[in-house]
Amino acid sequence: MNTIYIDNNWVESNSSDVIAMLNPSDGTVLRNVSRGNAQDIDAAVKSARHAFETHWADMPAVERGRLLYKVSQKLIEHQDELTQLESDDCGKPTAQARADAIAIARYFEFYAGACDKFHGETIPYQSGFSVLTWREPHGVTGHIVPWNYPLQIFGRCVAAALAAGNTCVVKPGEDACLSILRVVELAREAGLPPGVLNLVTGYGHEAGDALVKHPDVDHISFTGSPAVGTLVTQVAAVHHTPVTLELGGKSPQIVFSDADLDELIPTVVRAIIQNTGQTCSAGTRLLVERPIYEKVISLVAEAFSNIQVGPASQNLDCGPLIRKTQLEHVKSYVQAALNDGLKVAGSGNLAPDAPEGGFYHKPMLFRDVPASHKLAREEVFGPILVAIPFDTEAEAVEIANGTDFGLVASVWTNDGHRQHRMARRVKAGQVYINNYGAGGGIELPFGGIKASGHGREKGFEALYGFTVLKTVAIKYKN
Ligand code: NAD
């Protein structure tokens, strides 16, 4: 039976079509999920609306928090199962999938604790007035999630939205969503009431579009590509639905000559190979001050030469890409770069027994890439690192800020003045000094500027986005 998750039950979808979920490690079908449609979305929104109006919004914050805490504990209990699902479905080496299973539980734990600590303010005003602000939930929030981090991205937007008192409808990515299908069941087992969390699988242009278009959805959190983010914004504007956009990146790591290379090299490698480069905040550009450029290139190339790529179950450094078209997409960037004469300084190795049907691509380091080249400007979404030398701090800033994106940046230097100057001048939603956080830090507000999106998720800050401020002015007689 084709099913969607509504009112805490798997119910029959209005569509008889299915979408095959492939195992990226060997190209076989793991299982089918429903190709949900607009009627399914409508049923899910009605369920969420009913739950919002009848109990969820009025539940004391402390009780909401206790429920979310129970969800976090349930997710911890089922960590092994969620790890396996995420690993098979996304092609993530088991250790990376486990990190995601731990992260989703932590999101629920963090926002459970935040529920009864989030409040409005009082404002000094004219004599005879008490003015206060309330942080009210939007109502029904729609969540469009991509395939690259189903557990983590579901956790970060849904846990925060629920904590703020919203009820949710989720449309997961069509390339990987099996872990999320289990998470909604675990939330029910933990005691989350019916209607609070609903889920419709399906394609973006069908179920996703229907969710954004729905007149009774009060807020959309969208995580995905800049192109679809633009579409979503346009469609949402028809009903003036507020939208949070978490989009792509081309994040720079800026390395000055006094950087600690022992810390730098493993961090640079991790930041590009994590999830085989299919990470919005991957560190894809390596900007290095000229005096240490050759040394850094040779150390990164040496580290790349030890990287093993293979099936998720082997828990190597890198798994496959998500699907065949993604593999072709990455290959086309590599081929174009080679055609333009760009030089490969290092690459990883494909495991000899990697299954034929898997979507594998070796990590590659390109050197001396002109900052204007598309390999240095566009989001490849694969394990391709570009190295660019620079001579001055001003030039480093210009190159770092010279793409359409602004998600994450890092600066490697021990000069304190430079650390502060650079943190100010680099245009990004997060700046790391002498470290790099691709996707880490549940407590740290995260989000982009420019084509990387707007609005913030993660941390306490997310709760502002998932609520609306109401100002209440009460006049009294002295
Ligand atoms: P995508 O934009 O193709 O799809 C993302 C989601 O949007 C999917 O669930 C898809 O079904 C849905 N969608 C597609 N068309 C839609 C439409 N017309 N209306 C409504 N929904 C629609 O992106 P993707 O390929 O799944 O993910 C990769 C992109 O996501 C990259 O650009 C990456 O940087 C970005 N991303 C950003 C973050 C972040 O936090 N900033 C995190 C992960 C991924």
C-alpha cells in the first residue's frame, strides 16, 4: 500500500505511484515510497491545523519540552537502526551516518530544554501603559528537506518548530528519506500526539510545490538548492507565507602563512570529503597565502592519496554520490576543468571491490584555479577542492567574498588582530577561526547571506524564526 503519515498513522496516499529509493553504494532499490500529491498534502495540513487549534499551541511549554525530550531519548535508543537506514539510503560511511543519528537526538534534546526558556519582553512606554511582546507560533509550518542530511535537517527544523508551538508537515527529499520515515514513528512511540507531525513523501514539483502553495500553511522552512529556493519564494509570496531559506555554498578556508598546519590539513580534508562533498557548508575553496602555498598543496595532496572511497558498509573515508545524475554532474565539472587546462594536484582512491552499480567519484584537488573559473564559483556538490593562492589580506577577502554564496568561512592565522579583521570582512553566516564546522554545532545559529539563503536555524536563534512577535499594549488607570 502507498502510504503517507498523517495523524500518527500511515494512511493510504491519494496517489498510486511510487518513487524507488536507491542504495547509492550499488544502485539497487532499497524500497519504494509514495509519490504523494496535492491531495495528500492537503490532508496533512488539515491534520496539523486541527492539532494546532485543539491542543498543541496551548500546551504548557514545560509539557511540550518534556515530550520533545522523550523523543530525543527514543531516538538515542534507536541510534543503531537510524544509523543503518541513513547509511544505506544516503551512501554514508557508517561513522558519518552515526554522527547524524546522534545529531538528530541532540536537536530534540536542545529544543526540549529551550521550550520553557523562550519568552517575550516588556517595553517601557508611556505612563499608564504596560507593553509586552509575545512570541507566538506561526501555526502550521511546512518543512522541505533535501536528501543529503535527512536526519540532521529534519531534526534542526522540526524540533525547533515544534518547540516554538507549531505543528508540522514535512516533505522529505525524494532521493533519500527512509530514516525520517522511521523517526516520525519513533516520535509517536515517544508520545507525540496525533497531527503534530505529519509527513508526505514525493517529488518537489508535486508534493513540495503543493505544500508551499497551500493557503493554510503559515511558514515554510526550505533547505535545498538556490534555484528551487527562488521558486519556493515566488510561490510562497502569493499567500505572503514567510520563508526561511537554507541554500548552497562555496565556502572558503583562508590560510595565512602563520597557520598551524598540523591542525589545518586534517580539517581541510574532512571539510571537503564529509558526505562526499555533498554538504552545503563543505569547505570547497582553499585560499592559501603564497609563501606556504606549495607546502599546503603537497600536504593536502598527500592526505588525499590516503583517502579510500567505497560502499557505505565498508565505513571508509568517502561513500558514493547520491545518484547517477549527481555523479554525471560532478564529472562534467571535472571534465570542463581539465579541458580548460586546470591541473590536478592530488586525488583519492576507489576501493577495488566497490560495486559496479555504485555512484563513486574520487576526491580531487585542483591547484591554481582562477577565482573567476566556474569550478571556483559554482556549487559542484562533490568531493572537489580548489586551491587558489593569494598575496595580500585584501586579495584574500576579495576572493573569499567573490562568489554568489555566503554560508560558512574559516580563517587560519594566529594573529589576533587579523582574526578579528577577517571575521568582520568575510561575508558569511558563520566564520570559524582556526577550525571549521561543516554542519556541526547544534547550538550555533546557522544560515547564509546572498544565494546561500536567509533566516537562521540551529541554536536559540531558530526559535525567533519559528515564531511571530505580537506586541500587546495595555492601558490602565493610575
Ligand atoms: P533541491 O533544491 O533539488 O531539493 C530540495 C528539496 O526541495 C527536495 O525535498 C525537493 O523535493 C524539493 N523541491 C524541489 N522542487 C521543488 C518545488 N518546485 N517546490 C517545492 N519543493 C521542491 O536540492 P537537493 O539537490 O535536494 O539538495 C542539494 C542542495 O541543497 C544544495 O544546493 C545544497 O547546498 C543545499 N543544502 C543546503 C543546506 C543548508 O543548510 N544551507 C543543507 C543541505 C543542503
